[in-house]
Amino acid sequence: MKSVFAFVVLASCTVQIATGEGDGLNIDMMNKALMSQDVQSVINILSEIEKLWPAHPDLYFQSSKQATGILGGATDNPVAQELLVNLFTNLAQTQFQTTEKVNTSDVEKKCDAILYCLNFDVVRNSKSAWTSLAKYIGEIRSEIIPNYTNRGYLNPH
């Protein structure tokens, strides 16, 4: 059921991209690789997934999440595990355009994808992944409370 839902989401995103201007993305190849659940096919399309950002954030987050699941399942493949950490750090370091107001649903989709990645031991045990996560939390904090400075705690007594 989960793969059927993912296929519907990817198919709807494909239609949206196909009606827009061609930006050199091979969406069909990405769909086939992600649907195949084959680790090597997913490794081959990681660069295509990265090209989705920032023009197609919905498809980027959905494809990254699917690729994470496939790479994370290949615990015996050290290349896949290393690429999973790289995918996570790239995902966490994606920055929204500051020229316009950031869509709340895009932030939620990014958070959902990041939380999903943290289900895998290789990501949780990576120092670079934690550094990327800390930077992302700092980015969110700066968006929530602009110009915030901690002045300490008030002592009520």
C-alpha cells in the first residue's frame, strides 16, 4: 500500500513538472528506479534527485524519502550506507529561498523527511549528520523568532 501511495505522489508530481518548462530532469528514470526498490538503481539516480531542489520541493522531499528507505535497507552495502548519510546531510542543508515567504507545508515535508532518515542507525551514528541537523535547527529557530537573543531565565523568587 505504501509503494502505491508513493507511486501516486510521484506520478502527480511528474504531471506537474511535465506541464512546466523542461529543466533537463529525467523524471521517468527516477520513478522507475524508485519503484524497482533496487539499491544500485537508486544510487544511480541520486544526482537526479538533487537536481529537483529548489524548483520542485514536493518531489524532492518525496523522492529523497523513498531513496532513504531503499538505501537504509541495504545494511550490508557500505556504499549505500555512506550515500544515505550524504543524502541526509544534503536534505538537512537545503535552504528555502529567503526572497519569499516559506510555505509551511514545505517546512513540514522537510521535517518529515528528516525525521524519517533518523530511523536508520547509520544516520543516527554519523557526526556529519548531527552537524547538519544542528544547522537545520538553527535555521528553523532563526525563522521562528527573528532577532532572538537569549537573555537568561527570570528567577520568580
